[in-house]
Amino acid sequence: MAKRKVSNTLALAVLGLLQEKSMHPYEMASTLRERYKDTAFKINSGSLYDTVEALVRHGWIEPVTTGREGRRPERTVYAPTELGQGEFVRWVDELIRTPVAEHPKFMAAVSYLGALGPDGAVDALTERADQLGRRIAETRNVLADTVGSGQIPRLYMIEVECALHAWEAERAWTEQTIAEIRDGSLPWPQLQETDQGWTWSPDTEQRGAT
């Protein structure tokens, strides 16, 4: 498959918004934030304008009008081209169909959880579980206030539901791991000095954190 000319997922968000109606970049940014799209996209004004320029440069979107309201700066309104519409549909289809290898920072850190020791691991994981719990509660409230109230169609915030389920699964795993460390069912290696230097070795008598 040929490399996509624009691969920044913020471009996907811009093309998605333009499915609804033509917009200028300021309205795009406001709409993305109103719908809590920052769970899926990194949104800031600079990167958004750069993305819009890239989409125009590659012929995926085009300016349709330019105007000014009152004392506000002049704003250009954009719409998708036929090329951009086709690329958008293919891109969404590809991302949904095909799982790709992703490398989140948390997974990288978890692979070296043993370095913290049982007590340190329990402390760090407990704080993460607490923060996830607050995020989950806040997100449930957001969904209740927007989708639940009928303010925003559910389909427009479906990725927030997806993120919520992922956080709930991560919190469940985190709490389970904490329990296993505390009851000793997760064996902890010990750092020991040998003739070849310092090595990790299992300690069958280690009983976890208290």
C-alpha cells in the first residue's frame, strides 16, 4: 500500500468535520473541543492550521469562501474535494480494519516494573489506578451531559466511549496487579551479585508488599 501523503490523524479529524459542513479552522478547533475529541487527537491551533495547509497543498480540501464577521479576523472556509473525500473513506476503513503495532509509554514502563520493587510498584500503580478512576468518572459525566442529554449525537462521540472502556480495562488490570503483588502471587525477582556481575533471579520466598 502506498504511503499516505497526509498521515497526521488530526487531518482525519478535519476531514471528518467537513463531512458535516464547510468550516473555517477556528470553528474546527472549537467543535473538536466541544466534542472532547482531545481523547483521540492532539489539538492546538498551530498544528491545526498546519494540517489544513497540508490538506490544501495535496488537494484534499479547498477554500470555498473567505469572509469577515464584525471586527473578527478574516476567515477562510474549507470543504473536502472529491480526492479528499475518497482518501478520507479509505483511511477510516483501513484504520478500523487493521490493527497496528502501537508502543504506548505505559507499556514500555510496565515491562520494567520489577525495578521499582514490590512497595514502589504498588505505590506507583495505586496512584495510576486513582488517576484513572477520576478520569473515568469525569468522562462518564461528560457523556451523560452531552450524549445522554441529547446535546450531541452518540455517533459524534463514539471514540470517547471507546477510550472509556480502555481506561476501565486498564484500571481493572492495574488493581488486579496490585492485589497480586500484595498477596505474593506475583513472584518478584531479586538483584543478586554473582561472579558474572549483578543479575536478576527469582526469589521464591518473597511475599510481596505489605
